[in-house]
Amino acid sequence: MKVLKLFLTVIFILLFNMSPLVPIVHASGIIKIGSFLALTGPASFLGDPELKTLKMYIDQINSQGGVLGKKLELVYYDTAGHAKSAKDIVKRLIQKDRVDVIIGGSTSGTSLAVIDIVQARKIPFISLAGSIKIVQPVKKWVFKTPHTDRMAAAKIFEDMKKRHITRIALITGNGGFDKSGRAQCLDLAPRYGIKIVADESYGNADTDMTTQLTKIRATDAQAILNFGFGKAPAIVAKNVKQLGIRLPLYESHGVASKKFIALAGDAAEGIRLPAAALLVADKLPDSDPQKKVLLGYRNMYEAKYGPVSTFGGHAYDALFITVGAIRRAGCLDKAKIRDEIEKTKGFVGTGGIFNMSPEDHLGLGLDAFKMLEIRNGTWELI
């Protein structure tokens, strides 16, 4: 008997110590959504609308009875855009807070930093960042809702080809999103008959890019493509105007917010970029299946917080994909929720119509992107 008791005690201790390494299902009447967002720092323009969106719709869902008869609880922390903080926070969300699903990672760097953790702990994770590396190659427990940097590059090159642009200057920041975007541009350009005649870079904290742009002005480039996010692209736009460079300027979807237009001022005029249809929702035909969803989200967000951005829309998509998966799973078993996220079909979100599969943990095609031009301080659909 003593041997049996000793054996059972040892087993209990081992299981207790190993518990953070296995999926945890809590028996409370709450569904815990964990999130790590850039709420302060240079990337706060991403995290701020993401958090506001999550809070707004979780409150709405709870007021309507919750999910599976349970209330949603949002547990969130600020990464300030730092990868190390993201790792520590995700470990806390899993081990201490015992969340059921994680939605977050405002930046590519923070999202990429936690992939090994969520994979090892088997926690469904939907990223809100752009890098294609987040979902390619496919990772079992990792999904994302924003369009990829590769998609952005392809959409831009399609537009350039229509304008008979064959030589471009590339300028990018030094962040994870910027570097990944640069790599996609370098890889895709030849496929569209485009030659990159200049390849310049800057630090995302830099306040002047005239040195790099002066070099670009000396080339035979027909257009400039700036792949970046935050304040830096607005500085690039201003410097282009200050230097009198009269080349078409393209930006990535990393600047798809009114804040960019405000920062760039009149230097934003004429800039083209790919973005979600959310920014031009009222300009879509009534037959567009996204229009009702887009206007619903935009009107609700703007009534509460002010101008909408595509970044908050990514959080909307991630939350409702998660809610749909939990409802279909009928329980909080993480493996079943993961499976149902992967089975998402025909979900009409702000970023497009999502159709995920075991081979595609994003589920959006290039047609989900719209090509926009900034005119008179607002977005126009090309």
C-alpha cells in the first residue's frame, strides 16, 4: 500500500510540473481570449485600434449571451512592439492566465517571436501581422488575418505593369515587416518584368531619409516603392516632396490608416497602396458581399472611437473567426478549436472572404486587396 501511495504521489508531482506543456482546459464559465499588442511605442497605431476592436465586440458578444453560454474575457498585455516582451507575455498568457486562444502580435517581429512557444504548447494563435513567414510554411497552430507582404508586393507590381513602369527604386525600413516585404519585392519583381535599380534602407527611428532619396534621384527609376510602417513612410513621403522628386510613390499596406495621411500631410497626395476594402467601403457596389460587414464595422467603430483603420479590422476578423470556430467545436478543447479555425470557409470579414485549409492558414486571395490612391486627404479606389 505504501509503495502504491508513493507511486501515485510521484505521478501527481510529475503531471503537475508538466501541466504548462500540455493543453489546459479550464472548467469555468468563461472563455479566455489572450492578446499581446503594441499599445505603446512606434507600432501603437497598430495595437490601439486592435485593442479597441476586441473590447468593443467582446462586449457586444457578451451582451448577446456570449458563446456556448459562456462569457468572453479578454486578457491582454502591451509588448510595445518588442519581441522579447512578446515571448514573456505569451508564456504568461498560457501558463498563468490559462487562455483558450491567443489573438495578437501587432507586428511581424512579435508574431514570429512566439511561434515556437504556441506550437510547443498547442495553443491556437491568430496573428494580426503581415509577414508571409508567419504562415508559410504552414505551422499547425498558427493562423493570421492580414494580407501578406507578398500579396502587397504582387498587387503593387500589377498596378505598375498597367502603368508601364519597368524600373523602380526600393526603400525599406529595418523592422521585421519591412525586411520581409523587401525580400518579397526582390523575389517577385522579375516576374512582373520590373527591375529594381536602387535598393536603399533606413532605420525605423530615423527622422530624415534625404541621403537615400538623393541616391535614388540619380538613378533612372520610374517609380519609388517604400515598404514600411509607422512614422518612417510619412517621412519618406515628405522628403520625396522636399527634394522635388516627381516620381510615382507607392507604399505598402503597412500605412493603411488616416494617421499616415495626417503625418504625411500634402506629401501624401497621389501615393498609391494596396489595402483592404474597409477604407473605401462606401464606394463599393451594393452587390459586394463585404459591403454590409464593412459598413457595420466602420460605423460602430467610428461612433465610439473615431476614424477606422484596416488594423482594427484584422482584429475583428480574428475574433469572429475564433468565435465561429468555438461554436462549431462546441467546447473549449484547443485541438478541436484549432481544427475548426482551419476549416473556416466563406467567412466575410473586413479583409476579404476567408477560405482556410490545411495548406492555407490565411485563406485570402489577391482579389481581397484593393488598389487605392490618396487624393485630397482621403482614399480613392483605383
